[in-house]
Amino acid sequence: MDHSHYVVDPMISAKSIAARVEVLAHEISEYFADTEKLIVVGLLRGSFVFIADLVRELDLPVEVDFLETSSYGDGVQSTREVRILKDLRGEIQGRDILVVEDIVDTGYTLKHVISLLKSRDPKRLKVCALLDKPSRREVDITADWIGFEIPDEFVVGYGIDYAQRNRNLSHIGKIRFLE
């Protein structure tokens, strides 16, 4: 099937996302209330819009860092091979860490990232994912905070792309390929 022709059907509105981000930030701020500084680790590239909105709502001192991983290439299927393309700039030993992920799908990327970060001996390590697709999970992993649970649909928008397109949508939409 030719995947170059598709439409994006609305799934989660910008207003719903903003409201959920507020709630998540409040819960995360309560959990980490005693932190000296929370290191928020965004998984690039898909999480960049989510992390920008989330950190502005956190009522905590924060530092932002990024990891870039790859498991999809430019397609719709996960390769299950996770590569680190950009590592953290700072040390995390003894620090409070919040990993911010755009979407938990098979779980391979998140499992790899958590294993990598745990090996660096953080004080606490928690995960917040904007979207969760539990029906696609192939490894036993879950986020501590989840924005929205979604069905097995290929989604774009709010930083999430398909072949480097549609990241700029203010909402989450599902891709419907045209015949």
C-alpha cells in the first residue's frame, strides 16, 4: 500500500490536551514536592511540544535535558531496535528524574531508556507519557502518569509525526490512509 496519501482525522482536541497537561503537572508537582530540582528528560523528537507545555505547568524547580532515540525511522512500524542518537548533557546520579515520552507503544524504547537511566543511579526515576497504547505492548512496562489511553491507531500532531510531517498540529489526530 502506498502510504503517501492520507488524511488526519481528529482524535483528541487541543483543549482536552491542555486540560490534561494541567492535571498531570499538578500530580507530578505533588509527587516531587520535596525535590531540590527535577530533571525533566524529554525523548526527542515526539515529546518536544508536550514537554514544553508540561514544564510550564510544573510548580517545581526544573532542569530540562533531552535524549533522542530511534525505533521507527520514517515508517509506521517499530523496528524494535532502539538506538540512542543524542544522549543527556548532564549527570543524573542522585537526582530526581522525570522522563517525558510522547507515546508508549510496544514499550521497547521506554524499557531501553529506563534501563539506561537506572544504570546512572538516579535518586528517583518516573515516567510521564502523553499517550499510551496498551494493546500494542510487547514488553512489561508502564508509565507512572498517562495523558490519554488510545486504541491501536497511528497518530500525529502535538509533536508526533508521520515521516516527519504533521508535528505542528495543535491536536492529536489519527491517520487514515487513502486507497
